[in-house]
Amino acid sequence: MSEPGDIADAALALLSPTAPVRDLEGVRVVVSAGPTREYLDPVRFISNPSSGKMGFAVAEEARDRGADVTLVTGPVNLPDPVGMRVVRIESALELRDAVVEAAHAAGIVVMTAAVADYRAATQSGEKQAKVAGDVTVHLTPNPDILAQLGQEKGDRVLVGFAMETHAGVERAALKAQRKNADFILLNYPTREGTAFGGDDNQVTLVRPDGSHEDWPRVSKREVARRLLDEAARRLPGRVTPPPPH
Ligand code: CTP
């Protein structure tokens, strides 16, 4: 049984006068969140500080708008949200398998996960003891999950995130083109208040043709709301997206 507190929250959300519009009723939404861990041996891994907050916010917003949500998440310090399927993974390969499987019947896929670009070429089954002097780790590239989904895009709306330290719009537009994403939300890890782990985000929506919109600094939940507004407009049979400006 669900926790009583979760049941009370769900009831309050349904009865609230500010309950969100259920415009995603019947739409399957897949969201990836958090970091991946690429193990070198059983006790050491390569990873990054992604908190998962942005992806969880998208998943919760989609759920509250009536979507059938699958959240695939790397190791983060956040409890499983209620009212959705949650798949916990560690490595990029596990993330790929879970996302690709869930994405089959999905209308919208949002990749907020900070996927490690490389993994150890050979993963040792035993803890590696220290040796004198420098060591070299041989890394091999991980698959690009968003690009893989983009190759068989169909009617699915694909949304990516990108962190850039320079030439952001140009690089994000190229990424959107290369991965066949509908749009990418670009953010800057160095910007105050919106860095890894924060509750706010300030992003720029970038389309493959390079047109873009700067959004103000708002909560991650508000970014999620705007992201899903933009994605929902692109679903087949919905109002066509406004022309880029
Ligand atoms: N992504 C993915 N699979 C990967 C790497 C990234 O699906 N192996 C997704 C991310 O979840 C994100 C988008 O692609 O939505 C852009 O991620 P980013 O790391 O900025 O792109 P990269 O292609 O890795 O580019 P860079 O060379 O800048 O690292």
C-alpha cells in the first residue's frame, strides 16, 4: 500500500483549485534523470554531480498532467515519486536498455540524465590494489541514447538537455541536429544559483535551426512546466508549434 502521506498528497493535488490541466492524459512520457556510474572495479567509479532534481520535476509535472510516466534514474538522493513507474539504474548501458524499452510506445522522451560519455574498456571484477607511480585507465565511448532514439524518431517528441561553458546556442543547435531532437534546453554549469543540485534553473530553449528563447531563472518545476507545454504542442494532432523567431 502507498504511504498515507502520499495518498493525502495525491488527494489534495486532485482537489486543488490550482490543479494542472490534464493535457497529457493517455500520453506515455519517459524521463531519464541523474548521473550514471561507470565502475572501474567493484568499489570505484567515474560519475558526475547530477542531483536528478530536474528530471524528477519533469516526471512529476507530467504525472500531474495525466501522463503515464516512466522515470529512469541513476543514483540520486531522492525518494521514488508516487504515481509513476520508477526504474533505478547505475551505468549508461543500463540506462540505454531501460530508456529504449520504455520509449517504444512513448509520445514524449525527455533526456535530462547526465550520461557519462565513457566507461572503462575492461571492468575489473576485483578491487584493484594501488601500484607505485601513475596508472592509465583505458576508456571506451558509451552509446549516445538520445541519438539512438533520434534515428527511429517517428512521431515521438524528443527533448535533450545540454550543459555548455561556451558557444552554448551554436553547440546546442548542432547537438539537436545531430541527435534529431525537437529541442534542447541549454544551461550553464557555472551560472550562480543554477549549478548542479540547485532548486532553480535558467535555461535557453534551442531548436535544431538555431532559433532560441531565453527563459528566466525559475524553479525546476516551472522549467518542467514550460518544457512540457512546448513538447505537448508538438504531439501529433495538437496545435502546431509557433514559428521560430
Ligand atoms: N546523452 C545521451 N547519451 C549520451 C550522452 C548524452 O542520451 N551518451 C543526452 C543527454 O541526456 C542530453 C543530451 O544527450 O539530453 C546532450 O548531452 P551532452 O552530454 O551535452 O552531449 P554530448 O553529445 O555528450 O556532447 P559533449 O561532446 O558536449 O559532451
